[in-house]
Amino acid sequence: MGMTYFRRYRMELNLRGFRAQWDHESLASAGYELVGYDEGLVREHAQAKYHSFCREIDADVFPCLGRRDGCLRLMREITSRGSFVPGSTWLLRYRDRPGGRGMPVGTVQGLEQDDWGAIQNLGVTPEHRGRGLGRLLLNRAAAGFQAAGLDKMHLEVTTANTGAIRLYEQIGFRRAKVVYKACEIVG
């Protein structure tokens, strides 16, 4: 076993004057459904989280993201905190045909930390990326933080995840500082 360090950015967004935007009609016409937090959805959030992260660098940084049971435990832990913000926690489902069963394909969770909205595990499954769904989930989480009276939010992202960094910067996030996450590597 050895130790490795993953370089991550803390990215911040000022929510004062921020206008969250989303288009429900085009979302629905493409087969997607956005669902606000409900405790009965924890397993679906965990499923979306697992399929979003299991083959990504984030599963190396946070090994629980590479296991189904780890994602379920993480969801239960996040939603049981006193700082959990239900209005910033969203599930995205996809139906491949009208009346079909909605499959969880995206998730985001929010916490309040020191008067900041803190994004936890924004994820979209690989086959649904590149369609603006991560942007949609972030916008809904931002609106939830605003409704909770928070005027700034942050997240952390591994510096190698350039697609996510580009999305966050397009939305208006700025890189605030570099942090390092230590991980044991079996090798």
C-alpha cells in the first residue's frame, strides 16, 4: 500500500444575483424527469451516483463511489446530517419511451457548511453526458440554496476532470484554491 495525493480545486459561486435557468418542456420531451428530494428516493440517488462515478477518477479519490453499497451508505449519511439541504438535492430520471420505467441517470445533493451551500457528488451517468444535465442539476441545487437563504456555494473537483471544470466555469464558478486529498492505493 502506498499513499497518493489527488489535486482538487475548491470552486466557488456567488449566488447574489445568480439566476438559475432550466427548461422543463424540452427536458420532458427528451424523456427526462427532474425529481425533488424525498427520503423514498435514496436508493435511486445511490444508483445514479454509482453509475456516474464507478469508472471515474472520483472512485479512486473516494472509494465508496466505486461500490453500490458505498454509494447507498454515502447517500444515507448525507441525508441524515442536520446540515442537509433537501431543496438542493435532485434526482434525474430518464424514460426511453412514454410510460416506460424511469431510470436514475443523475443526482446532486446539497449541504450547508459555514453559511455556504456545499455541493455533494454531482453526477450524470456517462451515456447521458453532454446534454446539459449537469448544468440543470447545478442550477436546481443553486436555486435550492438560494431558497434556504444562502448566497454562496462551493464544490470540489479533481483537477484532472477538465470537462466538469469547464462546465463549472461556464456557469460562473471560479477556482478559489487548490486542496489535496490523500488516498491509500493498493498496489
